Amino acid sequence: MTDQTNIATKIALVTGASRGLGAALAEALAPEYHIVAVARTTGGLEELDDRIKAKGGSATLAPMDITDPNAMATLCRGIHDRWGKVDLWLHTAIHTSALTPAHFVDPKEWTKAMNTNANATSVLIPYVTPLLGEAGHAVFFDDPKAGEKFYGIYGATKAAQMALARSWQVETERTGPKVSIVEPAPMPTAVRARFHPGEDRDVLTSTADEAARILALL
């Protein structure tokens, strides 16, 4: 992890922070929170860091693959050793598979989507829970496509992620941490573009506006 100075008291962990909604949320949270930004794309993280610094915030960049359990263990241990907690965890990391009929599912693509969308979540929840404690807040982002035609891989693996998040949500109602699930509005992201090529992106909600709406809800 590449650390920065001027660390704020409150810590926000954003998994999938290099672009799209994750980046917009991370930027919107700074400088109220010190941002721990996780993504595989180093360039995107560095650009996010520049924007956060420009508004007086600070970030720790963690160019890591969330599908690597050892990397996630290192990440969470590093957070524990440095700050001892996470106040807010926003999990926006997702793998979007190309639309395809169910009878043409590519086993390699299925495995990649399952590893990113479901398996990584099953690893991260146990790792991050001790950092959140009773007072922390975890947020997941629903995109209900399960059962829609051509969404077999994405719909199934995203549904698995959300099923796990919902179970955690009801399990922690009395004990904490708080678990929220929100459904973002359509935004002009790379995820959206893959599913809706040629769509008029000007009519979609900007990631900055949607991040502000979501954070106001939380």
C-alpha cells in the first residue's frame, strides 16, 4: 500500500475505487474520510489520488486484486496495524461479463466472474468485519439482472454476492456493523457501456451526482 500524509480520523475503505461509482464515492468522501482505495488499475488509483489531494483530502492507494485472499489478508492487516479500524466500507468492485446466451457460457469467464463477484465478497466480509466492529458501516450495490436474458453469468454471480450481503445484513441488525444495500441509478460507466452499447449517455445520471445521492441516503 502506498501511504499518504494528512490522515483523517475516519477511515473509508473503497474496493473498486479506480473508476466509475467507486471513484466518485471515494472522491466525495474526502476530505471527511481518509480513503483506502483498492483496485487493480494503478493509473486509475493515481488519478483518483490527485483529485482527492486537490480538494484537501488524503488517500492510501492499494493496487491489489480482490480475488487474491492473501492480498486481502495483507490489506486488512495493514489497515489494522495502521488505524485499527474501518468506519465505512463501500464495495463497488465488480466483473462484468459479456452478454451471452446461457448455452454459450464460457467456463473461464464464469470462473472469473464468480471469483470477483461472489468468492471475493465471501473472503472480504470475514476479513473486514473485525475492522468495522459494532459501529462500522458496510455498503453493497445491487444490480438485479438475475433471470434476464443474456445476463446469465453476470446476473447469477451478482445475485450470489447480494444474497451473501443480505444474509449479513439481517444477521447484524442488533449487533452491528450496519450493512446497507442500495441500487444505483443508471450511470455512464464502463459497466453500463458494456451492457448497453450505443446508448445515449447524456441522459444518464453522472457518477458524481449518484455518489452524492447515495451518501446522503447513508
